[in-house]
Amino acid sequence: MRDAVDGILDRWARARPDLDASPMAVIGRISRLSRLLGQAVREHLAEQGVEPWEFDVLATLRRTGPPFTLSPGELAASAMIGGAALTHRADRLVERGLITREVDPDNRRRVLITLTTEGLELVDRLVTGHVAHEDRLLATLGPEDREITADLLRRLLISLGDTGDTGRPGA
């Protein structure tokens, strides 16, 4: 069975037989998968009435464990967003009653962002459906294929400098 990338590679082979376009086989497929999987995740979250960025912020706080609290800098780093974007997103989630933003009682120069009970209940419901949806998206791959794919992608990410190790439990 052939995919769209095979057709692209065939055309390159005819247009530039001197060129080894084999890296396009991997990069092209990763790029196409990113778009297709991203679209599927966005559609699933939209069905739940949530924007992907809302889920990302809530899930980042949830996976830190109790008390589900991070500073804005820690949250921005873990969610891979800029400070200005985080401020806007936090404002919206505070308005919805899903997080609080309060001064750290131990350091008045520091702000802490925490999941509310309502936010915790929502993200716990969402993450269960999210993982089940991702499982369906990967249904064509068995457990061994998933493990091999995850390992190969991990190696590639690490080689490109994406270790993601911030030292925080929510990272």
C-alpha cells in the first residue's frame, strides 16, 4: 500500500535522479502525521467544548500532582508557550473558574497557578477521553509497533535537543 509521500518521492526520483530524497520519506511522513493527528485531536477536544490550549494548560497542572500548582514560568516552560500567551490563557481559565492565580504565601514576589476543584474534575474527565481517542488513532499499530515507534521518535527528538527535562514533576 502506498501513501502520498510515496508519490512525492516518485516525482523527485524522476525530476532529480541524482538526488537521494530518502530523508523526505521520514520527515514528510512525520509532518503529515503531525497535521492529521493534530486535526483529529482538535476535533475531539472541540466535541468536548474545550480548546487544545485549555486542555494543555489544565493537563500540565494536573500531571504535576497535588496541589496541582506551578508558577507562571514553570507552567509556560512545561506547556511550551510564551509568557504573554500564558497570561492571556490564564486570564480566560480564571474567568471560567478552572484555575486560580494567587500570590505565593511564602514569597510575595511569586505568583502560583492552581487547578480549582472544577478544573481538576474537568481535566480528569477530558484526559480519560483524550487517551482513549489517541488509542483509537493508533489502532493500526500493535503494542510492539507502538513501542518501537515511540523509541525511534524519542531518539530523534533527543538528537534534536528536545529532552524536555525541566526538573519539575509536571514536565
